Amino acid sequence: MNFIRVTALFCLAVTAQAAPGNGLFDQLKAQYLKDYGIELVADAEIYPVADSDGAIDARNSGARNVEMALYFLRKEFAKYPPALIRASGVKRIAFCRDLKSRGTRVAGVALEKNATIYMDSSTEIGDEAHRRRTLHHEFFHFLDYAMHPDQDLGNNPEWAAANAPDAAYGGTASAAPVANWASHPAPGFVSNYARQAVPEDRAELFAGLMTNNLTLRLLLQKDSFLAAKLGVLKNELKAFCPQVDEAFWAKTAKNF
Ligand SMILES: [Zn+2]
């Protein structure tokens, strides 16, 4: 009897102690550190980010306001083999609000210098599908850095060879909202943003695949340039992390 009483009191004390934080945040923070060596940050990041020379600005979310972003993160990152996450070089994910990159409001941004993905965790920027894609898009930038160290990511000969002969990057992307992200603005390009630059093109294709975009799936059946670029991407990823093989992609295609 006495023992039970003591146990009950102990449990109460633990609950009271954990109350000021956010249960899910604390749980994922511990798990990500242990499984991937990634630190989750929601407070105390200093903005504008010095490592970005001030290009990245935001405000801290606070651990209490990140629940939705955590659900997205937990679901989407669970699709990756842990070995791929560890090999990516990502060391931190910082949750924030009012996130801007060079003055433009964005849902996420990757900063190689401090190995951090910045994620806007408010409901103000983009719909759910956009936010889930953003996680994979920013994560892919780190994979690209890791797969091609000390290389100009804009200059990828295999990628260039897979592109349509008249494919051109830069300046043409429209900021106008489109009804469907996979707007296929030109042969070989899944989205408007993909035309910005080679690294963005690659990150967009990867993110569409990881989130099982159905329009993209249909496009891959009829656009041979897009299919060829996907082949290049899959080869690079498999060489980098053998677990990202056809079985992985088959599993991903069933994971909604
Ligand atoms: Zn990007």
C-alpha cells in the first residue's frame, strides 16, 4: 500500500515536471538525437542567422507551437532509411515562424554551413502537401551536398545529358500560384520552381516522389526526359546509400 502510494506520487511529480515543455517535441528531440544525431531546435536560435550572412531571418517557434510540423516531420522522415539520414550531414532542424530567405517568405530553407534545415512551423505558408514536400526538398539539398562534395551542384553532366535538348534554367519561373504543384511547365520539369536551377530541379523531383505525387507519377510515364532524370537521381542515391534501391522506391510508392 505504502509502496503504491509512493509510486503514484512519483508519477505525479514527473508529469508536473514535464508539463512546461511539449511532450511530442521532447520525445522527438530525444529520438532524433539518438537515431540520427540531429538536434531539434524550437527556441534560442538567433535570427537573422549569422552563418547565412543575414540571408535567413525568422522568429523562434517555441516548443509549444510546433506540433503540426512535428507530425509532418515524424511521418515524412520515417520513410527514409536511418543510414540515409545519418549520411546526409543534417545536424539540426530549427522550427521557426515568419521564415524568410533573402527577404522572400518561404516554408523551409537548407543552410549547408551550419548543417541546419529551417522549417516554418506556422500555418501561414503553404498547404499541407507543400509543407510535406518542403521537408523532403530541403533534405535533398543536403543529400546533394553530401553526394557531390566540393562540386558545383549546378554542373551535373549526367543530369544535363538527361534533360531535354532545349532545357534552360533560371529567370523563367513564375511566382504566380498554380492550381497543381506538378504543373509540368516544360518537358523534363515537374514544377515551375524546378526551372530555377539544377539543384532546385533535383530537389523538386525527389520531393514529389517521396510524397507520392500522383500527377508526377503519370508524368513519368509519358515524359521521357523526366523519367531519364529520375534514373540519374536513383543511380546517384543508390551509389551513395545502397539501401535506397528499387525495393525502397517500391515501398515509398505504397506509403501514403
Ligand atoms: Zn531548394
